[in-house]
Amino acid sequence: MNAPVTPRIGMGYDIHRIAAGRPLVLGGVRFESDWGLDGHSDADVLLHAIGDALLGAAGLGDLGDHFPPGDPQWKDASSLDLLARICALLDQKGVRVLNVDAMVVAEAPRLAPRRAEMLANIAAALSVEVSQVSVKATTNEQLGALGRREGIAAMAVALVGG
Ligand SMILES: [Zn+2]
């Protein structure tokens, strides 16, 4: 009989500024766009929020601890690769991912047409089933900086067990 699983929850939040001429990558999916997100890595705000939620759930600190933004090693890094590295850290600790739920706050682009690709990317990076991952999107109703399209934010929660 398997030992009972102790569930642990973690949360993550991230925000990146919108910048002209930068790639727009969300959930490991490259969107056709003449603007993207500023940042040291590929600035995948969704994957950064998920990564922080997973690290928090496992008691492993935060993204900046493991991938310092000033470190040239992570310049233009693929955040899917970072997520897979986080998954390996959890694995070393005997922690497995039960489910992840995330929310992107953006006036644009529309995520729904690319959602299946995002879910597949995230599930593959975390070595879980697509059914264990959820990505939702909302606008900020044109309010505040996000509403003025100055940035994109993302929030995530992760449930893990060990
Ligand atoms: Zn970030």
C-alpha cells in the first residue's frame, strides 16, 4: 500500500513590461506579435508564475534563488527549460506535482486559440498529464497599467504531494 500523500500548496505571481521588438512567449508558445515582454530570459510570465508556485509548494524558495536574473547563464533562457529544471528539483525531494492552475491577466493577445499548445508544453515540462494543468485568461477591464497594455501579469497555484 502506498504511503499517504501529504498535499502542499504554493502560489506564484509574476509581471513583465511590454516592450517593442521583444518575443511574446506565453506557456512556451510563441505568439505572432510586433511587441513582447521585457526580461532577462524569454520573459514567459505564465511559466514564471507556475515555477514560483511549484517552488513555494515544495518549500524550495523562489525562481530568483535558482535562476538569478543577472546570471548570464539564463539570458534568453527558455522558461520551459527552467520549468523542467524545477520539476527535477521537486523530483529530487520526492515531491510530485498533483495539479497546477494559472491565470494570465492581459488585454491581448487572445490565449484561447493557443491554449491546447500551452497546456501540452507545460504538462510535458512537468512530466504530468494535460488534465493536471489548467491555464485561464482574463483582461484587466482596461483598468490600471495592465489595462493600458503596459504589461502582462500571471498568477498560479500548484498542489504537490510527497
Ligand atoms: Zn518573470
